[in-house]
Amino acid sequence: MLKIEIFQEDVTVTARNMPPKDGKPGRTIYEQRAYAYLGGKFPVQMKLQVEDPTKTYQAGEYEIDSSSFVVNNFGGLELKRFGLTITAIGKAATTAPKSNF
């Protein structure tokens, strides 16, 4: 299980605009700050993509579902670029449903 945590001050979303490229229209990416527990003394800050800026993840602890990992072309394990699934654990489980983004 890979645990991530969102603190109360990180429930807001930031927007990043991607310009048009190769004939494809520009788009806006919404992100929320979270922290991943990778086994060190402190969690590591990361960006968590959010589909809709009005549906942010509440403060609390979450785990990344095993369906969110893939084996890449070089045989290494990595997170899917899209389709990450996280599930609330503990206190956050009462306020946040399982999410795919």
C-alpha cells in the first residue's frame, strides 16, 4: 500500500494551462498538493491531478489502489499517467468516495 496524505491547507486546487500543440486544442490541468509516504523520515510533496476543480479531495489519508500501477516497456514499475485510483482511509473515508482520475 502506498499512502498519501492531504493536509487542510492543501484542499485548494491550482490550475495549469497547456497551450495548443500539434493541432490539438489547449487544456487546463487541475492539481492539488499531496504528500506521499515513501518510507523515509518525512513524506514527499507531490501533485495530485483532479478532473474537476469543484471536487477536491478533503484533508485526510488515502491509499493508491494497485490497479494504478503498470509495468513499463523496460520492465519497471510505475504509476499510470492517467487513471490513478485512490481510496480514502481512516477519517477521510467518511467524507470522500473512491476516485478515479
